Amino acid sequence: MKTLTRKCLFAAAALAFAGAVNAQQSPESIVVEPDSALYLRTDGLAPYLAARLEEKAMEGLRSLNQYVQRTRMIHQLTLSQILVTREEATFIAAKEEKAHFVAIAKVD
């Protein structure tokens, strides 16, 4: 429960900050930006679903949340399953070679 609470707090913080994400990121790269609090983890998901989630993540956390909530009965996903913090992303990237993360866009 602590992890879920922490992720929710990070999600709220991400919505509060303004900024942009590197749109030039290649699918194989792991870019962990120091000013971004949340990342979307898409490895292990179906390619069409990963692409759609990444598209929504580029629009921002609110858009991603709305998509996940709308399709939760279809894909059986929740934000707590696909969001990781910067520290978690760094740790997972060091352990797993095929880990793929997308920074969540910050929206005004």
C-alpha cells in the first residue's frame, strides 16, 4: 500500500509541474530525465497497447490516466502496474536489459 500511495503522490506532483518530454526518443533508449518524476514502463505489453500507452504518456499524465481508466476492463491494467518513479526506472534499467521506459509529459 505504501508503494501505491507514493506513486499517487508522484502522479499528483507530475501534474503540478510544467515542461516537455524529449520527442526524439528512440524506442530502444532509456532516457531518465532528472526533472521528471514518473515513467511509463511498457516492456512486456502487446506492441499495439504499448504504442497507444506511449502516445497517451506523451500527452500527459491526465490523458494516460483517462485512457487506462477507460480501457481497464479490456487490458486489465492500472496506473500502479505501469508507472514507475525515476529511482525505480534507474534500478530496473540496471538489472534488465530489455526494460523500456517513457517519460510522462508534464502538462500545465
